[in-house]
Amino acid sequence: MKIVSLVLKYLPEHTQDVQQGVEAVPGASVAHDQGDGRMLVLIEDGEGYAVSDSIIQVHHVPHVMSVTLAYEYCDDALELEEA
């Protein structure tokens, strides 16, 4: 399992467009919207796509000016130890 959180910055008048664009990305969801041009987005891996691909797609959402990786978690190493 892989999970990342991103902080997006955009002009506040584009909040609805950015939120819709993020929700269209596989595994992505809006965790919190400040209403001032900042949004916290969570991405979780799933069947048929990688977190890295979803991060790139979020970068291409219209009106997004910057994307910052705030947190990353991966438990793949734990699975390898158990095997």
C-alpha cells in the first residue's frame, strides 16, 4: 500500500474546477480545501494504476499552479519481511 498527500496551490476562483479535476484522477480525493487557493489531496494506490501516475495527472489538472509532496507512506518493505 502506498499513500501520499499533496498540497496544491491555485487561484481561489478556480476551486470547483480544481476539485473536479482532482476527483477524476484515479485514487485521488480532496481531503481539505482552505478556500483560499490551497487544497490538501490524498492519493492511494489501487488496482491498475500507480501513485506516481496519479501524482503526474494531478500536476496536469487545469488551473493548478504548484503541487508539493507533503507526506509519503509505503508498506511494501513490511510485506517483503513477512514473506
